[in-house]
Amino acid sequence: MGKLLEVNNLSISFTQYVQGLNRHDLKVISDLSLDIGESEIVAVLGSSGSGKSLLAHTILGILPYNAHVTGDVKFNGEILDQEKKEKIRGKEICLIPQSVNFLDPLMKVSQQAVGECKDDNERKEKKIRQREVFAKYGLDESVDDLYPFELSGGMARKVLLSTALLNDPDLLIADEPTPGLDSKSVEETIQDIRKLKDQGKGVLLITHEIDVALKTADRIAIFYSGYVIEINKVENFLNSDNLLHPYTKALVDALPHNGFKLTEGVQPLEEVSGCPYYENCPISSDKCANNKPELIEHDGAMIRCFNFNKAVSEEVVDEVVSEEVVDEVVSEGPVEESVSEEIAEEVNGEEANDGA
Ligand SMILES: Nc1ncnc2c1ncn2[C@@H]1O[C@H](COP(=O)(O)OP(=O)(O)O)[C@@H](O)[C@H]1O
Ligand code: SF4
Ligand SMILES: [Mg+2]
């Protein structure tokens, strides 16, 4: 079966003017490639400010005017130019935005979910569909007439999800759908996204929360300093031995003692001549200092590292984990498990269900 979405060698930079006249290119995303099939959830996991929303906005064709973009986006095998992006946006590809601020504060939620209609017939049809979809996500009729500020966090999230699903898109992009929600709403969001997969839809889940990616996705793409450094199946994240990149291994070895948080601020922001992980890497070689590894396929995964098969001694892993990834929790002692039992059960349970 063909891929629903393919992003190939996407790079995004912004021109900045320092002290008025000096031009400076800020590269935010470099050589990003990933794909999503039907009935597949792919999580893009990266820290705040790493370019995740820009990836979503590239696919939807809503980038800011000063962004320079190279690479291409294909949907059902066809390259999307700006015109095509505008045509399928809100129809075949929909965005579940991060926050309720995306809703018009002055318009009742059902009105904005229905959107513009060419005549009364279309409005009636869309209104019926809006009620059906809202009801499916537990939003009763009283919600239709509410304004966004009257919604609770959980209701707002359901309104955003239902609104995105009204046109029955093939691909959903969920941009950070869980921050700020209580744990019950987070679980519901995860279940709602999992249900979309069962309906045959592809989902691009953008998040900086590792536990949400682990519980929701089929594959996880790890962002580091604007690069995708590894894309691997979620079950391989249960044991760092099954992962390939030293950063990803260290990240998983740090769980759950770091509270399932990505570390912020350790990634180089400026363009470097070699591997972006060189400064922190425990298995670097001379080649890594001035050469950039490509993203290559290995055993069903994608990896960007010259030495990914090289073993890392436990001592070195401990050092990397404690110094760079979980420096605030070093006093808690050695990490005994990669991930929490709860998450392992969810991933394993899901596998068992898939096989049934
Ligand atoms: N219009 C813009 N002009 C200049 N830089 C921008 C612009 N939009 C985003 N950026 C840069 O791109 C980075 C990534 O943004 P974003 O995709 O929103 O990050 P994320 O969603 O991962 O938190 C920001 O930290 C900022 O430096
Ligand atoms: S390419 Fe070299 S520096 Fe980069 S992650 Fe691999 S071993 Fe480490
Ligand atoms: Mg964002």
C-alpha cells in the first residue's frame, strides 16, 4: 500500500537581520524526511522550539512569509504545491490545533465547526453532521451554543478534535494535543487518536511529551537540533538495546526517572559542520566532527549516525544519562527500567491486540 504522506528532505530557515543590516540565516529544520501510511500514527517528538509546528504548517501550506523552504511534501503520491495544499487543507488533511485560541472567541462553537456554506441546504447538512460528530465525542447539544471561553479544557479539546474530523479527512495532524490537560483528558485524547487509526486514518502526532508518544504512536521520529535522528517502532522504545542512536538510547535509559521529559536547551542552535550530537556523543569518532551523517534505513528503522552499531559501555551510558539528560535527578540512583510498567503494558497490550 502506498504512503499517505511523505515528507522528503525538508529544510526550513528564516532570514534574520542582526543590528539592522547584517543578514543571518536561522536554520530550524534540516533535511527532514518521514512518511505516514494509512492506519498509522507517527509521533514527532522534539523539545519546544525545535520546529515541530513549522513541520505541520509546511504540510498545510500556512508557513510565515519569511520562511525559506526546500524539499517536498507528497500526499497520496502527489507532490503538494501551495495551490494543492490550499485545496485539500481542511478536507483531506486537517489540523487539530494545540490550543482553544485557534477558535474564534466571538463565535459559538457549532457555528465555527460548520464553517462557511454556499447555501441553506449545505448548512443544514453540515449542521446534522456536526451534531453527529460532536455527539460521538460526548458533546451534548448544550455545547453547540457555547462560546470558546465557556468550555472546560477537556471540552475544548473535544471541540477541536470534532471540528477537525467534520470533513472526514484521511490525515490528521495533531499539534501538541495534550499539554495543560488533566490526566483523565490526556488518556481520553490518546484513546480518541488511537480510534482514528482504527478508522483507517493516518495521524501525525506532534508532541514534546515522551509518554504520550509512547502510548499513542506506532512509530516515533526523534527530533534533535532540527534533524530527525531516528525513526523507530514504538515497541523498540521499551528497551534501549533495540534503539540505534546514542541520544535516543540515553533518552530512553533516563525514563521514567526524568518524569518523561525531554531535556531542553542542550541542543546546538547554530549550524555545526559535523554531526549535531558530536559535542555530547559518547561514541563519536573523528569523522563525526566535520561530516554530517545522512538519514539511512536500517532494519526497518531510519537512523542518522555513522557509528550506530557501536556498543556503548554501561559506564558511558550512565555518564551521558546523568550529566546531560537527567542531571536534576541523578541523586535518585541508577535507572532500573527503561519505561514505566504502565507504558510497557499499554504498548505490549496494543501489540497483542494487533495480532488478534
Ligand atoms: N516567523 C518566524 N520568523 C523567525 N523565526 C521563526 C518564525 N517562526 C518560527 N521561528 C523559529 O522556529 C523555531 C521553531 O518554531 P516551532 O515550529 O513553533 O517550534 P515547536 O513547535 O517545536 O515548539 C522557533 O523557536 C523560532 O526560532
Ligand atoms: S554520527 Fe558520530 S557524533 Fe553523531 S551520533 Fe553518531 S557516533 Fe555520535
Ligand atoms: Mg509548536
